[in-house]
Amino acid sequence: MRAALRRVALGAAAPTMALLLAIVASSIVLLLAGSNPFKAYGDMLNHASKLETMIDILNRATPLFISGIAAAIGFRMNLFNIGVEGQYLLAALVAAEVGGVIHLPAPIHVTVIFLVAMTVGATYSGVAGVLKVSRGISEVISTIMLNAIAISGLLVAGLKLWQAAAPGGGNVTRLGTAEIPKSGRIPNLNRIVEVFTRDIGRDRRLTGVLVVAIAVGIGYHVLLNRSRFGYDLRASGANPFAAKAGGVSPKRMVLSAMALSGAVAGLVGMTEVMQSGIFPSNPIQGLGFAGIAVALLGRNSAVGAAVAALMFAFLDISSGILQNTGSASREIIQIMQGLIILAAVVAYQVTQRVRDREEAKAASAALSGATA
């Protein structure tokens, strides 16, 4: 019983230590910048307590969480899929165009759009997997290059082609792909929220993709911890040679992990597509790289990624209020996000060393007892 409590305490120590370190370090930065930390934190918390702000935070956290899960799948296999950025942008573009030109009943229409997004993401990520198992090319290098090809090449070409063919020819009043009919959009969740709260004002809409994100998180947890595939994935990531001796093909697991990571990455852009009904000419970028930070901070777990996504979303949304109130400049938020990641790395490393030391002592004590 005491050992179990100690394990729980060690598990809680890392995030608690990371939070305290981040608060202290951020306060120092705010003081150096001539800002009052207490006023800044107070403005942020007061802003976040409003219902409309909570909706904004959830809308921002939804794609961050999905992106974090996509990166975490690769990390579990000891793969660094840095190409989530290109994968989700390309997937969103193709899915939005397909959704805008087809006409189907609502449930089927939405399903087709999401399946197209996942297929494009999995295929594009799978290219890096094939290059790794067939030519030994690092997935870091290949996904960086694939990002550049997707963002600077395929995205621009696709928008130019499909925007010109869309009704109106992509004039200044409507830039992007053909608009998706209502049958192809997930309804917002405002009615469900308003059952428990007041009416949501300021034209805020809680994205229905939040339900998809929750399903992705549950599916990831179950697949990773309650299935043979998840065990093979973790085993192959930890020690591919031992896994191969146990009958697990490392190449097959690399291809499977990259394809699965890309499929999840394809869903990242669906929040924006479902909200606007098109793939805009200036889509939100950076979610793929932010997802890497979410996965690292969340320790590649679904619950941890959810907490990290909410934290980053809270900071992103708070950047505007700090500038409006004059508490601090919005650039401070970027510094705070970096400090949180740095504090988490330090805290987790400290607790890991403590855990390793205790396990070594326990093993030594057991060995001494066996030889006595």
C-alpha cells in the first residue's frame, strides 16, 4: 500500500513541480519586462472564467489535442513525425474540396469528408514510413522535406486550381475552396452546453469536432494499452531487436505507426474546415508543431495531452487580454509556453532519476535478501 502511494506521489510530483517552476520563471520574466505578475495572472484567470472565453479555449484546444495525439503515436514507436503540419494542411485542403463538390445525406457526407482527410494524412505520412523502411532515410529529414513540399507546393497549387474553378472564381468576398453544404458540416454543441449554462453570447460556437477529439483520445488510449497492436507498438519502439525476436516486424510497425499518426493528423484541420465551410486561403498554421509540444508535455498519454492542450489554448487565448488590459505584451505568452515546456522537461527528468534510484535500491535489497 505504501509503495503504491509513493508511486502515485511520484507521478503527481512531476506535473506539480513543472507548474510551480513555470509560474516562478514566468513571474521573473514578467517582472523583468516591467509587468506585475499578480495583475497579469489575475486578468488571465478573470478572462478565462467567462463562458465565451471557455468556448474559445475549447475550440483552440481541440485541434491542439488531436495534433498532440498524432505526434504521440510516433513517439510511442520511437519515431519523430515532425510532418504533422504538412499532413493536416494537405488533408484539410483535399477534404474541403471533396466535401464542397459532392452532395450526400448529412451523416454520410460528414463521414466521407473525415475519411478523405484521414486517408490523405495517412498516405502522405506513409511516404516517410516507406522511405525509412526501404532506404533507411530518417523520418525527421523526410517529414521536414514533405512539409515544405505540402505547404509551398501542393497547397498553393491546389488552392490555385480549385479556387479558380469554384463559384465566383475565388473573388475577394470568398477566398478558398468550394463551400461545403450544411449536410457536410458537424453541428456545433451550443445547445448541449446551454442546457447546463446560460446562453452563449458574442456569436461563439463550440465546435462539434470536440466530440471527434474525445473519440480520438479514447481510441488512442484503448488501442495503445488494451490491444495487441498497442503492445507491439510500444515493445517495438522500446527495443526493436527484442520485439523482432518475439515475432514483431519492425518495418511493419514503422509503416503502421506512420500511417496511423498521419491519419490522426489529417483530422487536425477539420475544426477550421467545419467552422468556415471552406479551406481558406490563409489557414491556421503551426498546429502541427504545437502538437509536438503538447505530446511532450503530456508524456504521450491521452489525459496528459488533453491537459497540455487546454493549458496551451488558455495561454493562446489569454495573449489578447493581456495586451488589451496593458498587463503585459502578448509576446510574453510565447515565453511562458517555452518556460512551461522547459520546466516540464526538468521536472520529469528529476522525478525519473528519483524513480530509477528507488528501483535500484529495491532491486539491491531483493537481491541481498535472496542471497542471505
